[in-house]
Amino acid sequence: MPKHVESTRAKPRRLVGFGLLDETEPGLFAQPGIQAPAAPADQ
């Protein structure tokens, strides 16, 4: 695997440490305070 791929994977984790991103699920990142819309319930 190329070195730049590992750097790309490490960057979001560093941003979580700075408080700039939240890790909502392992490997899934989002901006703090912004949540993904919930799936609509079946009616």
C-alpha cells in the first residue's frame, strides 16, 4: 500500500484529536454538531 494512503487515513484521526471532527462510528467522520439525517420511519 502506498505511503500516502496511510497518511490520508491518519489525518481524520488527528483532526478528531484537535476537536475539528467527530468520529461517529469507527472510520466514519463528521463535523462536530452536524448529524446525519435519520432514516425516515416506515409508515
